[in-house]
Amino acid sequence: MRIGIIGGGPGKTLSDLAEEAARARHDGLTSYWLSRDTNADLLTAVAVIGRVVPDLEFGVSVTATFLRHPMALAVQALTVQDAIGGRLVLNVGPPLPHNRESFSGFIFEQPTIHMRRVVTVLRRLLNGESMDDLGRTMAVRGSAQVNAAAPAVLMSAFKPAMLRFAGEEADGVVTWMVGHKTLANFVIPQVRQAAASGFRRPPRILAAVAVCVTRRTEPAIDSARERLAVYGSMASYRSLLAREGVLSPHELFVVGSEEQVRAGLERFALSGASELLVAEMCPDADSARRTRRLLASLAQESEFEAADAR
């Protein structure tokens, strides 16, 4: 199956990001994604590193839609798409609740209605349509006027209404802090059923998973517990954890020996995910190297496939 990696992070330069992407390509991975905590304009960074690293697909996890008009986002996305030869995947979603108000001072309400409006408008603009739509919450006039093919549009979604909308309108979903049982029994059925009802082709299901191959399991879990704790403070993520039957986000962390991590990733493959996005979350350099070696090995194995490819 397709395996990508989520890179970036605080303090990394564009040169650092380009090195990470080049290593992902060398290891046989299929995509490189920038995490939302990277200190850069993420789509601009993709345009830069995608020019020097060929073959890989590039994505951002996640492009927040609040404070960005769909026209501006469409123009930027198409420009990046042109710059890197059609290898962009545009993953959109609302910012985390604790970020959006503190960043801007604005209070954002009705995120589901907002996302429906933005994604519908965005896809029309990306596909070259000209719009003259006042709307109720957002006016859109004109067209993007960038000569590039529309990138795939994915959604970071996990609530039922948004999962169904992703199946109806987007090209797929990216999940995070979603366990393999919740993916198989809740997320995937809703997205695929909605797509099938609209006679659309099967959507892409990208499961993002925190991973570490290590002998130092306890320090790795302690580190993951601290880094992932914020998700346990949000009601929407707590509902996902409850569906999976766990209490804390770090319980979804795939950690241990090569054999244990491989088995953990296979559970996501068997859940019906079409692609894996691995967030390497190791507390030391040796464990990080072991994790990358395992991913490189899995990327070369034809038997490591998504369930729907078997």
C-alpha cells in the first residue's frame, strides 16, 4: 500500500524539509506531508521543496480554511500545483479550537457549515469555474485564472456530517487520532457510502498514525503522552477515543519492536485504509532511524497492501 510520512515541525528550515523529503523519496515512500506546527507557510514550503525533490506527492496536514478566502486558497494551491508538476494534495479542515481564536482574536462558529461552503466553492474554483455568488456568509466573484490541473482535495474530518460530506464532495479524508477499529466501523463506511450514493469513485482514505520503533518503549510512550495530550482535552477527539475503547490519545501510539509496529500498521491496512501517513514520534535518534528503516522496508514489500487491494 502507499506509505507517506509526516515531516516538518518547529524550528526546521526549508533546507531541513527538503532533506527530509529527499530521504522519503530515497526510502521508497510515496508522499511527504508537512505537519501543521512547521514554522513556515506550508503551501509555499511545498512549492520550494517540491521543485528540488521529484516523484513524491506532497501534502499539508492540515490547510486551515478559517481566515483564508477560497479564492486566495485556490490561486495559491494551483500555483503550487504548477510549480511542482501536479503532485499536490490539498488537505483542508478547520484549525484546532485552541488555536483559531488565540491566533486571530475572532470567534469562529458553525465550523461544519463553514467547511461545506468552503469546500464546495474551492472545488469549483480549482476546476476553472468562474463564480458570481454572494452567498450568505461569503461572497465569491471571478475565477482563479491559474493554468494548472486541479489538485485532489481531501478533508480532515471525523464527525458524521463531515464524513458524509467528504464522500459526497471531496476526493477522500485524512484521519488523525482515529484507531483502526473506528476507522473500519465508523469512518470508512460513512465516507464510502456517501461516495457510492453519488456514483463517485471510491474515495482515498489516509490514516495518519503516530509511530516509533524502539527498545526504549517507556520513554517513547511518556514522550507521546505529553505530545498528544492536547487531543484528549477536546470533546471531538474524546468521542473518537471512546469509540475505539481507549481513554488517552497515547494509547493509539504504535510503538515497540519492528514486529510489533509492523503488526500495528497492518491493522490499519486491514481496516480498509488506502494509504498510511506515518508521524515518526521517537524520543531519540536511534529509534527514529529504526523507524525509517522499517518504513523503507514496508514500502518495498508487495505483500504489505491495503485490504481493498487484496
